[in-house]
Amino acid sequence: MSDHATARLLGAADVRALAERLGLRPTKKLGQNFVHDANTVRRIVKAAGVGPDDVVVEVGPGLGSLTLALLPAAARVHAVEIDPALAGLLPATVAERAPDLADRLTVTGADALRVTAGRLAADAGEGAAEPTAIVANLPYNVGVPVLLHLLAELPGLERGLVMVQAEVADRLAARPGTKEYGAPSAKLAWYADARRAGPVPRGVFWPVPGVDSGLLAFTRQDPPAGADRAATFAVVEAAFAQRRKAMRGALAGWAGSAAAAETALRAAGIDPMTRAERLSIAEFAAVAAARP
């Protein structure tokens, strides 16, 4: 196969024609907003740093705009699509617009919130390399849980670049001590170091969404040493469920009483009157480990 194989990217007219062929009306339920701007998908692939050794997971490929831009850059693209009609059309679109690259595509028709590493490996075939990156236009309504699920399920993911609602990107990239910092920020920090990677204009989508979009880049990092993820996430959830309260009060239910929460907090070296948004993921892990 040529290293210089290219793909004919989709424009606005192509996206509408493919949707018409399927009788598709984008649904809010599935968070369907299709990118139709070739410059945007090229920019995403470049910003993601996808290289010839990468196996990319793409969630919600839709009509294939981003898929076609990824295929020339990556060793393989593994597309996960919940809509059976879209999952069925994607291989044909790639065969038509990037025939030299069609064998780099694997499509899994599944809900990305429930897809397993085993299912992806089985669909990719024996001897296929594990995914190394995620690059996706994530459905707005499930972007955060999908990202956290895939990072948990696919330990080989080294980095990623995802398009999400702008305020979600702000929350996921937020650092302790900022007003945007919350449970999603802390949980993502267990897996990765995240940062904002620029805005995406509304006009590159069809239909045009009612909210702004943004790019979030992340790089895998080790979780706190010796920490238990489920126990740590339970502390994160309890703390942010009552984020206006000091940790002593917010964790009373989790610990059994406010006094027990205070004991755990002091054992972890944390002021019981601190609020959740001040704590790093390592500090949440320390509290979880100190539970009486």
C-alpha cells in the first residue's frame, strides 16, 4: 500500500447527499452533528499528532468526514458507531473515496459506553495492534462518560483529541482551585493530563448546533501510586455532590459521620474545612485510602 495514499474528503454537499441516501435526519438523542468542513478535520488530525504507527479509535464517525481525514495518517482507524445505518454505510463511503485505504478501517457497530476491549480486538482481527489514540467528534450528550469509559477500558490509549461542547472541554481541562473544576475534571486527571486545544466554529457542522464546541487534547499519565480507582471515584462523587460544603460535611455520608470524615481528611493531611474544588486527584486518593 502506498504511504502517499489519499482520501477525497467530504464537503457540505457530500454530507447532505449521503444523509439523503440513508433517509437520515440527524437526531438530538444520539447527539448527531456532522462535520462537513475539510479544513476542520485536517486541523483535528494534525493537532492530534496521529502518526503511521497509531491505531486510532474514532467514536461516532457518522458519515465519515473525520474518518476519511484519519485514514491517510494512521496505521488503522477503528470506528465505533451506535447507529446501524451509519455503521453500514461507512465502509462503502471509504471504499468509494479512499479505495487504497479501505483495509485500514474497522467498524464496530456498538454503543461506545458499553464497548469492551475484547469486542474491539475481536472485530479488528487476530494479531491487530491495540488502540493508541482516540480522535473523535464525541456526541454532546455522552462525551464525558464515553471518554472515561474508553480510557478505563483501553489502557494502551496514550493520547487523544476530542471535540466536545465548549463548556465541557473547559470542565475537563480545569485545574484544582478553578470554578470549572469538578468531578469530570478530577476523574479525567486519574487517567490523563488534559488541556484545551482550541475552539471549533458552529458553522462547520450540519445541522448547526445551538452551542459552541471546543477541542480537548490529553496525554495518558499514571494514576496516583497504589490508589484504588473505585474508592477514589466514590470520594470524588461524594465531595462534588455537595460542593458548597466543606469536605468534613460533604463526606459525612461517605464516611458514616462528619467526625469520621474529619478523621480521614486529617489522616490524608487535608484541612477538613477545605472544599472539593481545591483537591487534586492524588489528594482524593489519599482520602479514600484513609477511610476509617
